Amino acid sequence: MAMLAKHALLPIVLLSFLSGGCAGPHALRHSRAKYGAVVQVTRNEQLLLNLVRLRYRDTPSFLDLSSLTTQFSFDESAGVAGTIKENSKNFNVLGLNAGFDASERPTASYTPLQGESFVTKLISPIEEETIVLLTRSGWKGSRVFRLAVQSLNGLANLRTASGPTPTQILQSEIKDSEKFRELFDNLEQYSQSKLIRFNYETVEIPKSTTMPTAALTPRHAVEAAQNGLQIIHQHKEVSIAIWNIQSASPVVASYLDNDILKNVIEEVRRDGLKRPIRVKFDGKTTGAPFIVLDDDLLFLAAKAIHEDNPKRFSVIPCDVVDEEQVVLAGTSQKLVMTWDAEQNDKIRELGLPNLSTVTEGRYMLQIEPRSLLGAMYYLSHAIRVPPEHEQSGLVVTTFDPSGNPFDWATVTRDLLYIESSATKPACAAVAVKYRGYWFYIDDRDHSSKATFSLLMSLFELRAGGGADKGPVLTLPVGI
């Protein structure tokens, strides 16, 4: 009987090991990693598929995985069978059996991204704050700007590529695109060498049309505050020749022989003008745009330096204020590039657009961003479609000024390269099948993977959570 009791403990120990005490946490660990990987893969596949759709001028479609739930069930059984004879010299055989069954029932719910909110985010220009955020988070500025910006201070970066594939491309567009890419490659090198510095300034951005100051009421101020805006006098940054600047303040004379002015002059000489001078129009003045300065001390410092070095401050940036007009404004961050005076010659070699119209030592980046959809269209041109699809007219072919097919890889190859194959690729970071062919990003192409990841981040920042409530598709996935 003692032997019987000893053997009877075996199925109990086996079941306690297999049942909830061990199997539950093990199943959770396994399912969490498994579902996380699948969700990431399907997100990448959806984004790549929509890039391919845009290249074929098909309508993109997005589904958001709004919820994913799963249920686990565990069943166990045990049995003992055998014959035991007392006083038998033969070895007694005791048969043990144990059964364990686990099942999993996952359920996925999808919400179509649609409606006014999502479409607006898709086609509206990317906010400059988002571009600044991406550059500050560690992304290379050249990658961010080539993807998200279609013009910088008047230098165009293939505006026509922000829409469906064009049939023609101008030589001037190609040259400007090359200048844009070269400019940011050089800016990267200059920044790493500490020849230039990038800073971020908070500026006021108009959000409404102007209205007369006299028509302003307390109700307007309350409504503006409730919407996170403020009412300011209309102003804009302009470049004004220093000889057209005047100051009517009697304080000017008191600064002429003051030691403080000398210190200010030395500081401005060393660092340059960090911010525009805020000025007001003199309404009584006719003819040349003479203005009255708010900051007389800074004006005198600039004037003194101009007299010492006329080329440096012949034109200075001024923030011109119109006190008779107000506008609703919000705040935004602007990228500003600064450098030391001894680097002026090297900075001129960069070929910054409109550099001659701004104060040397400070250059504000005036950005014209693409929309999220425009950025996707831009990258869709990086897809190498099958030759037969191009020959049969399934996709639009772009021609250069000479009438030859234009190779988009010349402008996108180092940014993103999406290949196509009749067979499933063996080494792909992400791959989708469309119109009988596989489109994929090679797992060894790290630059393309980085750009694709940047586009995914941009999509999440811009469109994530931007769907209006629509039909929810709930699917029992099964086991």
C-alpha cells in the first residue's frame, strides 16, 4: 500500500506543474510577444501597400487596429490503472496517465480611418512644430526636410512630386532638387563641425484675418483665450536698409557716450542680431519706409557697427508692427541657424537662398511643408514598378525635358528604394503583394528602412487617432 501511495502522487505533481500555476504566465509571455510582432508587421505592410497604391494612382485605405483581446482556457485530466498483488514476487506495474489541453481565442477589432478629421490631417500641411520635433528627436535633418518640406526660403524641393506621378518634369525642378539635397548634406557636415548652430525660437503665427484695433471688444479677448490664442497687433518681418531707420526718442542722445552702449556693441559684434528688431511704422512719414524703433539701444548698436563695417549691417531684419490692425495668433517654433562672424565666407559657399537679404550671423528657415499625403506621394515615386506594368500603361511614366523617361531613383535612391519581384523576396524588411508582384524593402538597405520608419512616425504623429467614429469590424481570429 505504501508503494501505491507513492505512485499516486505522480499525476498530482504533473498536473500542478502543467496547470494554471505555470501554463498561464507562460501563455501570456508567449502571446504578448507574438501579437506585438504581428501588429508591427501588419502596420508596416499597410503603409507600404498604400505607397504602392499611390504609385498606381489607386485609392489608399487605412484600417486601425482599435482593440485586440484573447481568451485562454486550460483543461487537465489524470488517471491511474494497474494491478497490484499482495505477496507477489513479480514487479507490480502501475499505469499513470495525465492529460492537459490549452486553447486560445483571440478577437481583433478594426476601425476604418475615415471622415473629415482624418482626411483633413492627411491633406493639410505638416505643422512646422512636427518637423522641428522630428529633428530634435534625433532624426537627421536632411532626411526629415527632404521628406516633409517642399520649399525652403524659396528653394523648391520637387513640389510636383507631392501629388500623383507627373507626366513631365522640368530641368529647373531637377536642378533645384539637387541643390536642396546638396544644401542639407553640407548643413549636416557644418553642424557636426560646429561651424553653424541650430536653435529654436518661439514666434507668433497669425491664425485669422486682420481686424481694426478700434473694433476689438472684451468678448474677442475671452474667445481667443478659450481657444488657446491671443490677440496681437499685426506685424511681419521685413528687411530694411539701415539708412531708412530713424528714432525720435530723446533717449538716443543719452546713450551716445555711455559705456553701456559700448558693451552692447561688442556683444552684437560677437553674437550677431539674435532676433529681429521690433519697430513701428511712422504714419506721418511719406515716401521712404522710415520707422520708429522700440529698442533705441539695439538700434544704436547696429548703427555703430554699420558705420564700422557697412557691408555687414547694410540691411537688417525688422519686425514691423501695425498698431491699427490686430490679428488672432498662436505660437509656433521656428528653426534659426546662427554662426560666428569669422565663418561668413564659408557660409556664403553653402548657397543658402536669399542669404544676402538677411543679417549675417542669423538665418531663419522659412519652411513650406508637404502634407502627409504629399510626403507619401513623394516616396511612392521610389517604387521600381515591373517594366511590363510601365509599358502597358498601368503606371504613369515621367519624361524629362529631352523626352526620355525620367528615373526617379536619381532623386530618391539614397532616401528610399522599393523593389519589385515576381517571386516572394527572401530578404525583406517589409513586403506586400499587389497586382501579381511583390513590392519590398531589402532588409539590408538601412537608409530605406530608416526613411520608412520616419514616415511611420510622421503618420502616427499626424494621423494617429484621427479617425471619425465609423463601423467597427470585429473578427474572431480563431486558434
